[in-house]
Amino acid sequence: MTSFGGPVAHIGYFRDEYVTRRRWLGEEEFGEIVALAHLLPGPSSSQVGIVIGMYRAGKLGGLAAWLGFTLPSAVALTALALWARGADLENAGWVQGLELAAAAVVAAAVIGMRKALARGPARLALAAAAAAAALLVPGSPVQAATILVAGAIGGLVFRRPGSALPLTLRFPIGHRTAVTAAVAFCVLLVGLPVIADLGASHLIDLTEAFYRAGALVFGGGHVVLPLLDDAVVGTGWVSQQAFLAGYGVAQAVPGPLFTFSAYLGAIAEPSPNGVAGAAIALGAIFLPSFLLLGAVLPLWSAVRERVVVQAAVAGISAAVVGLLAAALWDPVLRTSVHGVEEALFAAALFGLLRIAPPWMVVAVAAVAGEALF
């Protein structure tokens, strides 16, 4: 209920609560968990919480930790979607304000992530190439291919011998569970698109779209925006206005940004939508994290010691900065900024983000947008 500020801030809250206050684990153990979460695709802060839960109480502990961290924002965003389905979002001034708030937040995310993940000429070039690919050939297949190619390039270019961290963690998960989880992850990632292409049902389409987003995004947070936009706006399930309005509101609620999926599942057309659609989308986007953690945790020693894995993640991280930069231009700015007035409003919100938390900026944007637009 109090975890505002995105994945980095969430990890800070976790450290304060579980290392400093409760002393459930030490600094080295916490650092190992954070490193593990950043090596895997999916929402990094949510995965840190899940791993802490598993470390304390096994598989049920991981599930309980996820529910506690996820449900507040998921419920709030589902309620917003249920209300918004009957509202005229296209002509609402507050929606325009939220769209511009989303533009400011994404711009701030691109700049911050560029400094952290695309430092140096090689990583910056990889980010630029990823952005160019996404703009020239839009769509999820190109984004997925870009991520894979960036990982391969990173594995070759960014290797640093001796950079692996020592292992300090052990988890109560058996190797049979690891194999089952790994097989399930791969079968769903490959099988769901095949079934969806057969035209089985919108239920399968919805599940496949959100499962793919959860399985292919590294770092979580704003980097999931391009995949979700292509999945629900590109298919016509959600309007661009409704997408950006929900994305703006998602900045004002605590918890992981991946709960934006609950809003999208609830507001999507055709059915299943509403509460059922929210539950399907939320479960599908987080399922890859549970399967990957179940597969990797028992094998963490062998995986963590491979420098090539860390190098590949460095390449992927640079590429997702480029993908997010491309999404900032199209659809975010091209959809929300139509003239000088909107550009100045977005610039003012961007400046406000430097001195105020995102939830406050979103609230100001909604009120001012209703008054101005």
C-alpha cells in the first residue's frame, strides 16, 4: 500500500523493511536476490518480493508475497477500468491530462534508464539500433527478435571475466520442480501463439498476449509499455486513449506497474473482460515470473557463475531502453501531443517530476487537464 515510485524505489522499500527492520535476511543475501531478479525477464521488483517470500516460506510464501504486493494496485486499476468502460474517454479533458502525464513519466524513464543501462558507445549504439528497428517495423515479433539479438550481441561483446558474484542463497525447491517449471514456461511461450493463431477463442488470445509480455520483458516497470501497447491497442482490444489514461493512473497507485495488465484485461473488448478479464491478464503476465523462478532458483549456483549470462542481460537491458524510447515517440507523443499547448503542458509535467512524486504529478495532470482541455 505504500510502495510508490517504480521498481528501484520498491527494492529500496524491500531493503528497509526486510533487511533493516525485520532482519529476515542480510545485505549479501538481499543483494544476491536483487541480482537474480535482474537476470530474469519479468518485473524485477515483484520478483524480488516473490523470492524473499520463497526464501522465508517456500512456494506458498512466494505466492503470499506476490498477493500482498500486487493486489492493492490491481484492485484499484480494475475498478477504474470498470468505471471507464461506460465513460466518454475520447473527449474528456482529464484523460488528455493523464495521457500527457504518461508522456512525461515515460520520457523521465527513458532518460534515467539510458544513464543506467545504456552507458558507453557500444550500449548506446545497441539501444539506438533497437529503437530504429521498433520504429521501422512495428510489432511484437520484431520487438521479441530485437531482444534475442541484443542478448546474443551482449553475450559476445560485454563479457567481463570474474564479474560473477559469490553464491549465498539456498531455496527449498527441488530439481523436479525446476524441470517442470522450465518445461511449462517453454511450452506456454511456444504453444500459446500456435493455439491463438488457430482462432481458438479470445480467452486464448488474451492469455497469450499477456504471457508473452511477461516472458520477454527485462526489468519490468515502463519497459513493458511497447509490448502491451502492441498487444492490446494494435489488435483493437483497447483504444489508444483508454490505454494512455490507464497508464497515467497506474503511476499514481502503489505496487508494480505490471498491475496495469488488470486494467487492460478489464477494459478490453471483446469478452472476457471486466473482473474475469482483469484476473486472466494479471495471472498471465505474472505467470512467467513464477515459472522462471521455480526453474532457476534450484540451479542458481550454475547460472549465476556464468559470465555470459550477465553479459547477455547487459545487451538486452540496453535494447529495452531503445524499445522504450521508440514507444515514447510512437505511440505516446504522437497520440497525446497535438500542438504547442500540449507540448508545453507535457514539458511542465516533466519538470514537476523532478521535485514531486509521480502520483502527485498524475493528480495535477488530471485536474489541470480537465480545466484546460
